[in-house]
Amino acid sequence: MPRQILVTAALPYANGHIHIGHLVEYIQTDIWVRFQKLRGHRCIFVCADDTHGTAIMIRARREGRSEEAVIADMREAHMRDFAGFQIQFDNYGSTNSPDNKEACHQIWAAITKAGLVKTRSVEQLFDPVAGTFLADRFVRGTCPRCTAADQPGDNCSVCGAAYTPADLRDPRSILSNAVPELRSADHLFIELEQLRPFLEDWSQNGGHLQSEVARYLKGNFLGDPLRDWDISRPAPYFGFEIPDHPGNYWYVWFDAPIGYIGSTREWCRQHSEHVEAWWGRDSAAEIHHFIGKDITYFHTLFWPGMLHTAGLNLPSKVHVHGFLTVDGEKMSKSKGTFLMASTWLRHLPPGALRYYYSTKLGPGLDDIDLNVEEFVARVNTDLVNKVVNLASRCAGFLAGQTLADTYPDDGGLFAAGAARGDAIAAFYEDCNYNAATREIMALADRANKYVDDLQPWVIRKDPARSAELRDVCSVTLNLFRQIVVYLSPVLPGLAQQTAELLNQPITSWDEAARPLTGTLVSPFQHLMKRLEMKQVQAMVEESRQENAAEQSAAATPVAQSATPVGPAFHPADRWQDAGDALKNEPLAAECTIDDFTKVDLRVARVLEANHVEGANKLLQLTLSLGGGEVRNVFAGIKAAYKPEDLVGRLVICVANLKPRQMKFGLSQGMICASGAGGTEVFLLSPDTGAVPGHRVH
RNA sequence: GGCGGCGUAGCUCAGUUGGUUAGAGCAGCGGAAUCAUAAUCCGCGUGUCGGGGGUUCGAUUCCCUCCGCCGCUACCA
């Protein structure tokens, strides 16, 4: 009995490009959808750009164009990136669409009618120049507790104090640099607490949520009265105006999930279907949302609450996944691991990432790690060495001929593989791709062993055994194809190439249980190239440079392009320091005190300084940390300092740096200096009183 | 501070509804093979299942506690 399944992935925000962290979700979801379709179910996959909110409004102002122009460009970029990674949506809409607006109106009417909406006055900082209320992150000022300057509006990054933007001393709007005013405005709230009985039941029963998620809600939200949800913003705001409250707009998180319905409506119009067949309360459709754990709250409390109140179909399951780390760390712009989808596609094939993610993804919300060395090894070993190798080993012997007319005796191998089909399908269904790929690779191992045992390369030498050769190759190619059927949700490209090789498309999961006979075998072409570490390194390097360029561009303050309004005098103006140095070398990513502590900086005295024979830039220094502890250091300061001027002076050195073998000898540290290099090098010195061995804190 | 999660072989992770010798892949070592994109096949793991305590005939699996790591949260979530 075919199921009717509506699948969604979270709507990417129109303020940024798709990166490999986003792709965890889109790949996970796309695989699930392709799997369902392959199984013969009726399944549609809808998504859309999330387009509303303050951030888009600000961006449009900064770029001096309309919000519509900003989101149109980004939508195009998103769709291009998704297509590049073989993410196949049935419809890709926008939350800023007539269909979505209509859906918002419909749900709003129901929520209002149910008596869930109330009005309350909210005090908030207002930017009189930009003419807009300011979300916390758009205000900066001096921390009221520790007086650190230029802190964000919600908490202090120096002392950790939490406060409201109104508590800041000397607050500034980052939009216009104006001094914000405290103003009040009426906001609309949804009284979620009224839905408590429903939410407790829905979230805890019926298996709609992973057990961790159900527990999380129970412990974090359902234990206390549910807070009212502020869902309106006063003008100006880029979004939909609330029909019965002119001058107020729905908060972006109100209309974003409704975008799932809006996108479905679009699809329905294009396919002459009724949206009620999917979202109506009596619909037989299952609804599956795939989201990241950061937006669990919206999808497991607000969203079902809204649907319930509006009398619509509820999610069958919300699949929550974890975040992506790269080499065990958060993706980092400065390290180049904050990889954009488009950057990836310039260097590496999409299938490699799809497959690697599959080997890491399980049904839980654990973060997954992209370890680049493992990535290269895994993809090469599994896909090239094992799977594709099967075709590569045998297709050549049979090119231009046909597969055996009846499937030969293979000792039960194909049947055994077919028998694993249900188990593999269950893993896919449960989003346990990691287990699915493991299972599939075991089939590839067995198939390779079959080839080793039967030795077609020996059989080929005897013309009398040509029928036997054809049988062995037919078996191997069928085992290969069976594996490809199982992998096809992950690797649609490989499925397509295999269809061309064996002249038979792969359209159904059941084909893994039916050996192919009698079809022509096309001349073999490589189905996949091995990855090289070089490619990954080049990609990371390009990404690092892109981000550095972007950051120095972004370092230009908003205030410069917005109307400059601010104090006539700023303390920094007294010295007239230009911003070039900072611009040329933007600030590195934030580090913790622990990171800083790892670097052991010490005061050292230069005992000796010498030219290095054959070196253009280096001086060789002998540093003393006191008490007879000396270090040999090569420093690139020859153009800026004469050796004789250095001897005797104090410098700051990195004393615990891993020694490095250089062309001219072993360098056991670095000395600290600022400047662009060349003749512009300025050594750091401690003030009078410091002695060699002092640690710099 | 609160809540949650994690800590299993060099690496990435399975697993155990408590029960005979705790698993896989990768890496490593030895051998075979040479059809195949330096790919394949066979053999090789004495790991305190983070430390300690408890419950039990028996715990890596349940409970408590400690250590370490991480995430979320700390009034517009």
C-alpha cells in the first residue's frame, strides 16, 4: 500500500549562502525522499527560502536596493547550490509568496478565533534615524557591570553579564550609530499555555519525536507555564502585514514554517491537486519535517500548536539532526573550514559528500564530524576500491556483449543480497544511513571475494570457457547493480551511470531482488574518480581566502554606508589613527582564554644575533630565558634590524612553540613583532622592570 | 547556575531490553593475487567499554558520585 508522504527540510534564510553545514540536512532529507520514491510511495519534497525579518531589511538598506531584489538573488543562488548537490525538490518556494500569505491569513484567522491572541505593550530600543525598533543584536554599548566598551545588546562578551539593551551605557544603534530611545509598542502574543494539554500529549505520545527531543521538551518547557510567544513586529519590518492590526507585521518565525504549506500550495496549483489532500486534517498524508536541533523549539511546540489550532494535519514525525563540525571543531572561517556549497563544487564531486554524510548520519541528534582525512579514505575505499571496482573488474570482459540470458548459479550470493533489502530499507526509513551503508558495503566485500575466488582473468585465457566467463561477469555485474540500487538514494549519479552501463534504468527498490539478464553491456568508462588530499587542501585554502576577503569587506562599518549620525567627537579621533592595519589583516576568529593560555609568551634577552649565511630575510638569535635556559630562533627581521642593535635587548618570544627544522637549522620559537613585514617590522619590548623568564599574561 | 548529551581498539563509530571469548570500517603488520582507478582477497586486536562506589549470582549495559568534553539555556524561546 503506497504511502502519501510530504517531506520538508528547514527553509534556508535568504541572508546567506548554503554551506556544508546546511547540506547535512538537505542531503539527509533528499536521501530519505529518494528512498521513499524508490520504494514506490507517493512522496513530495517541498522547501522554500525564508525571506522575512529585520536582517533582510537591513541588508537591503545597506546594499541600497529592495528586499525583493535581495531575496531574488539569494533564491537563485540557493537553488543553484542545491541542484549542484543533487537535492531534488518537488517545489522550491519563498515565504514571500502569495500562496504563503494566503496560508498565513488562514492560520491567523483560526488562531484569533480560538482566542489565543492577546496584545501587550513591549518596551524596546528604537533607532530614531533608521526609524526602526532594534533587536538586541543591533545595539552595542558599554557593559553596565564591567564597563567593557562596544558590547552586544544582550550580554557582555568580556564579563558575561546578561542585561537588556536598555541597560547598556552609551548604547548605539549599529545601523546608524544613533543613540537609541526607549519606546513602547503594542505587540501581539500567542498564549501557548492554552495549548498545553494538546502539546503535552502530542510531544510525549505517538512517536512524533525522537526520545531525546521529547525528553528535552518535557524538561525544558513543559515543566513550567509556557510563555506567551511574541509574533508581531511594528513597522517598518519586511514581512506580511497582519490583517486586523495595520502597521504590524508577523514575526519571521510565524510565517517561516507556514512556508511549508505555502510551498505545497504552489506545487498543488502546478499539479492540479488540492492542498487539503496534504494539509487537511482528514488527509491521509504523512508529514515529515527534517530540521536541525537549533530550531527544535519552533517545530515541536509552536508549529504543531498552530496546526492544531487551525485544524490542519499534524506532523507525523519531526526528524532532528545535529550540527556539523570539521576536523572536530566548529566550522571556522579563518581556517577555511566554513565551506560554502559553491566552493565545494568547484573542487569535489557532490556524491562524495553525500556518501560521506551517509556513513556518519544516524537517527539521533549527535553532531557529525567531517574529518577530511577520513573523508578521502572513506570515499575512495568504499566507493572506488570496493563498489565501482566490481564493475571495473568485469565490465571490460563483457563490453559489447550481453549479460547471460538466464541468471547463473552464484552460490546464493544475489539472493542473500536481496534478502538484506528489507533490513537496509528499515535503516533508511529510520534515518540510520550509517547502518545502511555499512550493510551495503558488506555486500560489496562479498562480491569482491566472489571475483577473487572465480578468477575471471584466468578463465578468459581459455577460449573454450567463454560461456563461463560471461556467467561470472554477469553475476558480478548483477551484484554490483544490486549494490547500486541500494545506494541510489545516496548516489543518484552512480545509479544513472550504471543504468547507462547496463542499459537498464533503476527505478525501483525491487530491482535489487531481480537479477538483470540479457541486456547489452556498454563499453566501460570510469564511474568515479579517486579523491586526492590535494583537492581538499586546495578547496580549504580557497575558502580561507574567500572568507578573509569577505571579512575585510565586512569590516567597513555599517555606519559608513548608512547615514552617519553620531557624536561630533570620538575619543579615537584624537590620534587620527587610520584603519588600514586592521583592514589589511582583519581580526581572527574569537578565541577563549584557554586558547590564549596555550601560548606561552616569555620575556627573553637577546644574547647573540647573527646574519645567516645564504638567508635573505633571516637573522639567527640566541635568546636567554634566564637561568641558563637558551633558545635558538630564526627570525625574519633582517631587513628591519641590525644584529648589533639587538644584542642585549629584551624581546617577547613564544617559548613553547613546537621546534621547526628550517633550512639553516632548528628554530625553537618565535619572537613577537607587529607590522607588515619587510622593513616594517616592529619588535615588542616589555616596559622597564621585566626580566627574562617572565611570562606574559 | 539549570537542563541535556557524550566519554567503547591509533582514528571514526556500532552494540549491550544485564549473562558464555565486547564488534565494524579505516589505519598498521604478515601473506596471496595481478582482472581492476597503487584497487582486491586471506590472516593478525591481552581495549581497566572515563575514575570510584552501589544494586545483582553476574554490569561495559541499571543507580549514585567524581573527572573530562560538548551543546542548549539563564525573562520577547
